Amino acid sequence: MTLHALYEALDALSPFELQEKWDNSGLIVGDPAQEITTIVLSIDVDEALLESLEEGTLLITHHPLIFGGLGALDFTQYPAKLLQIMVKKNIANIAMHTNFDQTHLNRWVAQEVLGQTAIEQEGFLACFDVDTDFETYACDVAERFGLAQLKTVQCHERLKRVALVTGSGASLMHGLKADCLLTGDIKYHDAMEAKALGLSMIDIGHFESERFFPEVLAPHLKNFGLTVIISSSKNPFTYY
């Protein structure tokens, strides 16, 4: 199956045109005419992963390796160092980022990780109703996501409605019709703003909330007649 045919199939599954303006989902590296027999799924690209791949592999990642324009290719620096390995080993790369968040990942996490069934999806936001006190809910969320640390902004004693955005979604807090926002990468000023808005927040981690990407995508590739491998993605952070 050609890389172009796979790209078209992925675009039909989760249209790349849905990605945010700042995003760079789609074909990152590769020749559209290249024949693909093996696909590896991962959140990110790192050197150890690339060294383990066979030549001619298609690597589908959640995060794009290239976000902005490249002014130079210094092979001692990121991301050029990784791009050099990919070119040498003829490894293709397609990223499915904010488009896949909207069409699949956020709803899947709400259903399969948080156990919600009645979910209202609007763009990135997966919203659902709960009826529990904040502390109990926060501890349950931490356990479900396997969080080593729990960081919260508490503005409610009891929660009725929750919104979920995997990855980094604090910018979506404005006008949010929910008591609590679950997302990752909550910064100090996000917390101050949430306090002013009366919005509770629970930081579910960037990696911890998106690590399910390969698991969510894999079933959609099973009818392609290709070998599909889920990579053991690693969190770049170590918690003590």
C-alpha cells in the first residue's frame, strides 16, 4: 500500500483540515509513492524509537516533529538530528494531532478512561455530567490517569458538569459551561484566571492524557493488511 493511499485513508478517518492553524499535522517526512508494509504508532519521535525501526517503516505520531519553519538543518540539533536518521532509513512520518483530538481522542478518553457514556462533543471539548464532591472526583481522576502528582484549582465543593480536553487545553476555559475543566499543562496564570472565572481545574498531564493515541488509532488500521505496531511511548518527564 502506498504512503499516499494511507494518507488518504487517514484523512478520511480524521480530516487534516480540522487541525488548528498553528498545527502541522499531515505528511511530515516521506515519498507519497513509497510502498508501506509496516506502521508504528507513537505519541512522539525520539532517537531510541527511530533506531529500533526497520527501514521503510511508516511512523504515525500524535505530535508533529516539525511545528515551525526550519531555518537550518544542523544535524546535532533537534529536530534535524532525528530527521537525518529518518531520511537515512527511509522512515516516513505522518502526524495526527489536533484533528485527531477533535474526531477521536477526547471522546475516547472520556468514555474509556473516565467511564462516561453520555458525552456532548463540541470541537475539542468533551462534556459530561457528574454529581460528586471535588476532592473525591479529583482523586478518582488521578487514579484513572495514573498521575504521580495531583495539581488542581478548586472553586467548587461539588461538581455537576465537567469538560475534558486532552493535552494542553487551558486556553478553552473562556465561556466554558462547566464546573471543572480536565486538561494538561495548567500554568500559574491559567490557575489565576480560572480562579477569577470561578472554574475548577484538574491537571491530568499532557503525556498522561494523550498516551492513549496509539491504542485509539490502531483498530482503524486493522483492515489495511499491514503490520501495525504500538510503540511503548515514554514520558519525557521524571517525577520524584
